[in-house]
Amino acid sequence: MTARAMISLVLLHVGCVSAELPAHLGLNATIITASPGPGSVALIAGGNATVLWVDGGDWEGVLRAARDLRTDVERVSGVLPAYSENNASAPPGPVAVIVGTVGRSRLVDAMVAAGKVDVADIKGKWENFVIATVEDPLPGVRQAVVVAGSDKRGTIFGVYELSEQLGVSPWYWWADVPPKNVSTAYVVSGRFPSGTPRIKYRGIFLNDEAPALIGWTNLKYGGRNHLFYTQVFELLLRLRANYLWPAMWDDAFSEDDPLNCILADRYGVVMATSHQEPMMASTSSWNRNAAKYGNGEWNYTTNAAGLREFWTDSFTAHKRFENVVSMAMRGNGDEALSSDPNVTLLEEIVAAQRAIIANATGAPAAERPQFWALYKEVQQYYEDGMTVPDDVTLLWSDDNWGNLRRMPAANSSRPGGSGVYYHFDYVGAPHSYRWINTNPLPRIQEQMANAAAYGADRIWVVNVGDLKPMEAPIEFFMRFAWDPDRWPAGKVADYLRVWANREFGGGAPAAEAAELVAAYAKYNHWRKPEILATDTFSVTNYGESQRVINLWGDLRRRADDLYAQFPVGANDHVYQLVVHPIRAAANLNEFYASGALNELYEAQRRASTNKLANRARLAFKRDDELTQYWNSGLAGGKWCHLMDQPHIGSSSGWDTPTINTLPWLRSFIPPNTSAVGVVLEGSETPLAGGGTGDLPPLSSEGGPASRYLEVFRLGTGNATYAAAANQSWVAIVNASGVLGDDVRVVASVADWAALPVGQSFAAITVRSATDQWTVRLLVVKVPPPPASAPFGFLDVDGYLAIEAPHADRAVGANGISWALRPDLGRGPGAYSLLPLAFAPVAPTPATARLEFDVYLSAAGTVTVQLVVSPTLNFVSGGAPLRVGVSFDAAAARVVAFGGTYQDSTWSESVTASVRRVSAALPVAAAGFHTLKVWAVDPGLVLQRVEIDTGRLLPSYLGPPESPRGQR
């Protein structure tokens, strides 16, 4: 397979999506149209907007959302509708939008009592709503659109459903998405229920907030006060989220601004504190006030009374609000409580905290929602036997890199249930990643679908860092939490297209934006930008480094073209959501690629060494220019400081840089000579003057179509070169010239038909003014196979590499099957197992397997590498994951590989975004064989298969996929 073909495999393939996909992500149904239909109700028509009618006695958050809807109507149409909060005795007009909560709104209750509105399927349920068109709903009203909610947030979500379908994105403020221009809008006739959210509490954690979020909020609001948080609250509710862990590094949410918690409750957002902040008490509050409580030590053994008093004060101050209370205790500063887990002490702490809750509320502690975050070392306490009250939600965590560590037992009956604490951003070992979005949606879907399947459905909260620039994954996380079944793996691309339709207006621009957003997150996930280095991608093997630069360059050109399609003044959202992350990441990859060549060229004593150093310096400068434009040029400076996170010069763990640091670049002073150097493809060492060397071979069956050598100046003098082959069937590009820049001389077969079957050799002579080199090229022409010859992947270049979606057969058995996950992982997709929850199986001829037909050129032992996602064994905590591997009819070899948190290969696997699972298997004879990969444990995600047949070279992404053919 050619390098060009390999690039096409890595590029995102969104596939064909329907042009009729909607532009809204709430209800499945499109309920607002531009044209009237039978029984439809006008919202906007004839230069007028329909009045909004709310009972003033409804929840304050409902009244506020209704006023938002009023503003949204004006945003899209330029017409501000009338608004009324009176009761049913004075109807505001013959046609109205009536908003209210069952049992709270006299308007809604009157319609229910009269049989005009059916709320039987939502009454008493969590966060449900129904939107319905109703004839003669109330006296004096001929026609209405009714938004009825089962509770406060149900009504709010229904209101914002109308806003979104009118054309106001939830990100209208947070990403400057322009509202649609609407002159007519009608709600279609019918009744449209929301259903119940699958996950009860769905929210975000603002974390790792220095310097970006802190810098921005300090400049714009003077801190993380209610002026800031009300923007967060509104966004969450527009996304149908309901839950927030507030910023905590230097903040005390309630103390810093008492309006924060008051307005959270009025808006309808459920508050909590993070995994390290029990009893609604912030770490900063303790740090500021510790001296008031006992001896001031964060140590329950030495300061139990002081801590109980602190927790009592904090919980009592918050008890009137809707909260979910964090329980237990960790060390101050996101550390372990102690080096030796003391389960008995933790049980005593939890008992004391629950006594505080019961005393403060005058009710059993079980009546107040609580969670215990099983984060990092805390999970081990639970696994060591700590008793947790059944009504406390167990909040399982990922490994900080998006891999679930443990899930509850299937069909667990604990009343408190369980949930997941997930990460899009992280500070800590082995590396921090905080700068830009590196979270592909297919990866989020795969992991969180497991959480839903195993019943972790009480709380989903995700660490989003500074909130921006995580817009795309945040919304997907919330929409998926509402209804995981709506977005299976095969529809993630459709989801992104719907999202892009809403944000970019549909059509070709939206389709292009969806592809670009998916692709940049995918490429960034290969290796987080903060941990890129000059040696990440190989500069010598498989053209890997240049291939990556080409991919990013293609994205950058496409993003720039998309940006140009939107008028100035109405394109800031394109820059934020698409252009900036691509320009920034493309530039950073170019920076490290230039640095890698600079290091190599200095070792080879190339005269171009300093040029590559300058190229890296220019990329470093461009990085700063991108940040400066973000701070001062974008949206009039609205988002100043939100891209201030340093990301060049990162070191491991908690030690993150305070500024971007230009690494040491190589330079040397070339001598005054006209000497020339030659280096061959795949080699870092130049040929000695007068020396000989061998290029890698070429095959008529596929693989690389050409080979190359590079010719370069060693000094400042004028230099010439010439290359010629001793065989007429060799075609040479860049055969001679005067050397300025380094030159790549490319050799290929001009006419395979002119060659005999078998091996042929050519000698390419390279001459300079002072030296001569001889370079040998071997080519292999394979005879045409008979039509009946077997078909499969061919080892034409010393290896076999196969993308998992290209398996020849996906064999299901005994209720277990293989599910194709498009675009998951490094390549075009991956295979995982269904159902997501099943008991481990022993591989036998009657169990599920993937089969790959491969040709192996020699007998002996070969090393098979399975490239798998770095998922953990979330079913059996502490046990490795297992997979079976075999050839042909041989019994499967079960390979246990690292699948546990912080095992010996964990750091490498999460930073590389894959694990490599190796098995040495015997091959009895050359010829076609069937490689079989067997299901054993749930959680396996297979991305690729690689087999070393003699020349598998080191690289980060692996070699290009092998060709298929007959032999």
C-alpha cells in the first residue's frame, strides 16, 4: 500500500450522512418549522411574535428561563414578544405560549383539570417535560403551545427546547454562535414528551483553572462570582445538564460570593463539591479558616472535633439548597489521606458526617443525596472492604485519561446507585493535559456506554478544566447522559453533523466543520499536545513524521477555507470551535517536527541544520501569535486569557510549566566546502564517501511505490550532484542539480511489465564534485496468481499491518458479537464486544472471534502485536484484561496484558493512547494462514494487528496497512 493510501486510512471517514439531519440535539422530533401546517401554532409570523404566559407563582428558575425564551425569540426574529406572569383570570391574547410546572403553575393545572393537557406520563417523574399544541386551552385563549414540566428543571428544559429549535444555540454566548435569522416559525401540531433522563445528575467540574479560567474571570468579572457562574448555570440548563462542581483551586464558592449558591438554587442547578471536599466545604475555605477549628490540622485522628465543627458549619450553611453531598475524606491538596489506608477511620468519618447531616436537617441522612468519590487511592479503600451506607452513591472514576477503572456489579441493587467521575482535562502523573480539546467523541461514547450498561447511572460528572475549549465533548457528554441509546457507536458521526448543522447553518459548511472537529480531536488524541516531543514520530521510518505534518496541514487548509466562507463579524464561532484548535495543534506538530529534523541534521552535519532550527523558532513565535490573537483580536477580546495555558516545555506530573519554553535547538557552523552527503531511506547515518548501501526493496504486489535517498550540502560552498541507474527500468526523480536546499532523490520502477518474474537488481550511482556512492535497489516481481489462489493480506515489506475494521470475518457466538466502532482509535475504527456486559469466556472453536487472512512468507515463530485501546478491566478490579490469539486451528493462546490502573505499562499506554499486546506464535509453513483474535473479557477494543515478518521498524503509529491480494 502506498503512503498516500495509508494517509487515506488515517483520515476521518464520516461517511454518508443524511442531508435531512436536523439542527437540534434535544427532542428527536423537529417541532418548529418555517411553514404552517394543519393545527400548527405560530410563534413568529407577520412581523409579530406570540405572547409568553407564565404563572408568576411558578419556580423562579422557570420564570427566568421563560424570560430567556422571550429574548431568544427577539434574537432570531428582531421581534420582542409580549410577556405575562398573571394568572388565568386575565388571558394575554388569543394565541399564547404557556409555560408551567405541574403542581406549581395554576395555568398548567387548570388545563390538566379540564382535560386539555395530558401529563399522566410525566407527572411525578424526574426532569420530564411535554410540549403540546392545544386548542382552546383556557378561557379566552383559542390556541396555545404548552410547555409543561414535571418539576422545575423539566419545565426549564422544555423552554430551552423551544429556544434551540428556534435557532439559538446553547453556545450562543460561550462560543459566540450567531442565532439563526427567522421570519416565520410554527410549532407543528402534536404532543412531544421528553422522556426521563437516563443519568440523574449530569454535570461538569471546573478544575485546574489557573492560569486560563482564573485570568479570564479576574479580568472580566473580578473573580469567580455570580456574574460568572450565572453564565455557567444557563449553559448547563440549555444543555439539559443539572449539576456542577465549582472551581476550587483558589476559590470558596459560597464564601467568595454568597450569591453563587443562592442563584445556583434559583436557576435550578444542583451543587456539590469535588472529590476532595466533603460536606459542601471547599478546600480553600478550610485553608483560610483552619485556625478557627481545633488545632487547625486536616487530620481526623488529631483534630476530630475541629473537623466536625467545620463540616457542621459548612453543611448547615448549604442545607436549604439542592445539593449532593461529597462524603469521606482525602488528604488536603488532592492527596491520599495517609500512606497506609485506614478503613476503620474512614468508616468513623463517614458515620460522623452522616450524623451531622441528620442533626442539621432533622431527618435521616439517607434523605439527603450523598456520594463517595472512589478516586485514585480511594477505590482501594472500598476494595479493601470499607462499608459504605447503601444510600450513598458510589462515584467510580476513570484513570484521569478517560479509561473507566471499575464499574458496579451488573444489576446492583444499592439504593444509592453509582456514577462516574470522568476527565477531559487533568493535572498529575504521568503528564498533565489542559490546553486544547483532545477528546474524540467515539472514545467518550465507548467508555460511557459501558458505564450506562453496567448501571452507573446516578451521577456523571466530567472534569472540563476551564470549560472552553471543551465545547464539543461537553455537549456530547450531556446529550449522551440524557439518552445513551440515542447515540450508539454507529451514530456518533451523525451526532456531530447535527451539532454542526446547528452551529454552522447546515449544508456543506456544516458537514465540513463536523469532519474537521472530529479529525482534530482524533489527531490530538494520538498524543496529547503537552507531551509531544521531537522523538514522538519517526523521521526515518515509514515517512511517519512528515505524514503527520501532511495530515495536519490538510486540516489547516480546510479549516482556513471554511473560515473564509463566513463573513467577518459572524465568524468568531468558527474560529473558536474549528479554526483555532486546528491552527494551534498543526503549528505545534510542525514545531516538534522541525526540532526533530534539526536534531537529526546536526548529527549528520548538514548545512541545513540551522534552517530547521529557525523553522522551529518561527513555529514557536506563531504559537504566541495565536494566543495573542485569541486574547485581543477574537470577539473584541471577550475571551482574553482563556488560551493562556502553557503547553511547550511541559514536564511530567504536577510540575506544569508557567510559561512556554523554547527547547534547546541545535546549530553548527558549516565549513567552507562543496562536499555533499548522502543518506538512505530508513537510515540516520550518512554513507561514507565512496561507500555503498542498500535501499529497502520494492514489490509488484504493493507496499511503497518508490524509495528515496537524500543528498545534502555539508558546507557553504556551491555543490552539485547527479544520480543515474544502470537499469532502464528505474525511474529517478530529481536526478541531478545544484544543491541549495536538501534534495530527495526518488527511485521507482518505470515499467513493471519490462521486468522478469523474480528478483531484479539495479545500482544507482550518485556523484558529487568530490565523491561517488553506489546504492543498490532490489525489486521483486511476483507472477500473476491463478484465479483460484487464496486472497488475504500480504507481507510485502517485512511486516503485516491490518486495521481492525478490515478483518475478513467477525464471528459471533453464544450471545457475544463484535461491534464495529467507526473512527474510534488511531485509524478508521475499531472492534469491541457486545453486549457490553457479559461474563468472561474461555476461547474455544464455538466462541466469538475476529479472523484475518494473512500470507506469511516463511515458517517459524512470528510476533503478533494487537494494538488495543488502553481500556482497563472495569469488571474485575485488579485483574488484567485477557484476549485469545491463534493461527488456523491451533488452540487460542490467552494473553493477559496490563489492564489495571497504574500497572507497569499504564503510563506508556495512556500517553500513547494504545496498548501493544504481543504474542509469539508458531507458523508451521509459509503460505496463507488465518489469524484469530478471540473474545475473553469485556472491555477489549481492538484497533489494529501488526505482525513482524522480518522488517517491522520502530514507529509511533505503526506502518502503513498491508495490501490485500492473491498468491
